[in-house]
Amino acid sequence: MKKQFVKASIVTTGNMPAAASSKIFIEGMAAPPFEYNLLADAYSYNGYHTKCINLKAALTVGAGFEIFPGNPDDYDENLFSDEKEKIESFLYRHQIQTGQSFIETLLNFQTDYEIYGNAYFEICRNNKGIPSAVYHLPANSIKVLYKNKLTYIAQTANLDEIIFSPFGVMEPDKNEYLSMKSYNPQNLFYGLPEYFGALSAIILDRNAVEFNINKFNNNAIPESIIVIKGASLSDLAKSRIKQFFADNVKGVKNAGKSLILEMENTNGTIDIKNIAETVPDSSFRNMRLDARDEIIAAHGVPKRLLGIVEGGNIAGTNETRNQLKIFQDCVIEARQRRLEFLLNNRLLMEGLKIKNCKILFNRPYAENPQQDANFYKTMIENGVLTPEEVKAELGYTIN
């Protein structure tokens, strides 16, 4: 009999997710510390937020990878060639089985990591017990299960729970999983996305946009009313007022129109009153700029990479380059190293039994190649560095 797993409920207040403790819930299921749907929706709430997520995922894996010797000090050309061919064969089978390139699978995985702070691979093995393909498991469909001192995951699919065992724990009728999560001091089982502290700014910005959209689309208040005093409205005048609001006020194209009330009594007086409430445009603009800066800061992405060039910014080229290098070293390269460890130490070494090859992602380059070339040329000419030391520093293999 198939075991049924009961979903744990998550209590929220308003639009903000409530933190959940790391205690174990019903039948071993641990509740996520946030609502997946809220984070998925927030992905499209703010253009800069979306761009930051896509940019970090693309820079991490989008430039591809190379296969290098696993241990340059114990390099064996024949072993390296054989194992490299085995990796390439695995990548080819993966593309046939999944219908997408390995880079695309990695990109989906990394995008989930940026959105949810959690990302999952499904590992499929052939009849010999060797991994044959890696699938991306959407993180918003995953719940963590803890039983027998092991951490399993359950994927909700068509109202059924599909259980995956930890990688290396081969059980009948179960595929395995590999995961990567950001550190979350409040939860043992789920990571927390990097931007989580700015989630309120993302929602605030979205509400501001929707307010303006609704104001344009449903503006049922005319800018002013022109009233002729001294007589009562006729039925015809009342009918025209209703028709005016129905046909001429709602919508962006009708903004700024006035309502004129005509009365049959010629002894009446004319009174013009402005009734529209004016909301200063500067308040919305400042609020959205503050939200934008908070979101970008939470992601740690330099503004220049998002196409933002602020007036009056006197930062020089060197400062911009330094910001890009910090982003490269502390944000992108840190992610690449974590993913490389997951692929090299778990999938290749433990799964495919490959010990003489490793995958290294291509690093985004934020330096000035011409300046670097001149610098290293000067160092060599002055005897500060040897050509071999320059090669080693730049990551080239010394034969």
C-alpha cells in the first residue's frame, strides 16, 4: 500500500510569508519556511528583480564549462582521455533522454536556486546502476521528508507524491536526488533566497505599479465638475451624467475630462470645482527608486550590469571595474565553485567513478585584458615574475 504524506500548512500574515520552525511535521514532512507560490509570483513582480535572478544564473553556468584533469600533479594522459570520453558520452545520453542540453538543465537548476534558495536534480541510473541522465526537479514542487535518519524529498505531481532518496541511497522504485541550498540559520531543511530581506520592497513596488494601473483604468472621478446653481436637475440631465461616467471617464484616454451640468433655469449661477485628488508623481518615483535600490543591493548586482547609469555619478572606470570584480569573485565564482563541487565530487566521482577529470565553469571576465597584458609584460621584463608563474596565475596548465 502506497504511503500517503500529509502536507503541512503554512500560516501567513497578509502578503508576507511567516517563518516556519525546523521541527518535523506530520509523517516526517518538514514545512518550508515560506510560501513557494509567493516567491514564484515575486519573480515577475519587479523587472530589476527578474533581471538580477536571470543574470546571476546565466553568469554562473551560461558561459559553459571545460573538462580539466582532476589532479594535475598526478596527470595521466591516457586515463584523462578515457574519462573525458566517458563524460562526453554521459552528456550526449543526457541530451537524448531529457531533450535539452546539459547547460539548459544547469540553467534551470541555478534559476531555482536564485528564486527559492533551493535547487534539485533527479538522478536516473541505468540497469547497471550507473547514472545515465540528470533531470531538473522544479523546487516549488518539492517538500522535504526526514525518516530513518535520512533526508528524502517528495515531489507533488498529479496529486501523487513521488519520493526520491538521497544520492547514493539506491532503493527499489526510487530515483535519487542531488540538491543545493543556501544557508538558512532558521531551518535545517530549506535554504533562503539571497534577496529574501528585500521581499517587502518587491511587493511594495508591485503594489505601487498596480495602484497606478488601476487608477488609469478605473478612474471614475472627473478632474472637475462645472455646476450651474439655482435650479434642480432634469431627468435628461441626470441621464446624461450617468452616460458621461459610463462612456467618457473610465480609461487612460479619457483622463482630464470635465463634466458639465446644464440646467433649464437661466437664473442659475456657474461654479467650477476641482475634485480630483492629486498624488504627487515624485512620491511614487522616489518610493520606486528606493525599492529598486534595496532589491538590487539584496542581490549584490552592480547597477551597471543592469543598465543603470545615474546622473551625477562621478565614479571612475576603475571603481566600476572593482565593483564588477567583487561581484565576479564573491557572487558568481562562489556559486560556480559550489556547483562544481556538487557535479565533480558527487555526480562524477561517486556516480560515474571518474577521478581523473573535473568540470570547471568558464569564469566571466571583468578585467581589462589589454591592461593585464601590459602589466604581466612589465613584470616579466623586470624579473618580478617568470613566464611560468604568469601562466600559473592565469590558470594555464604548465607542461
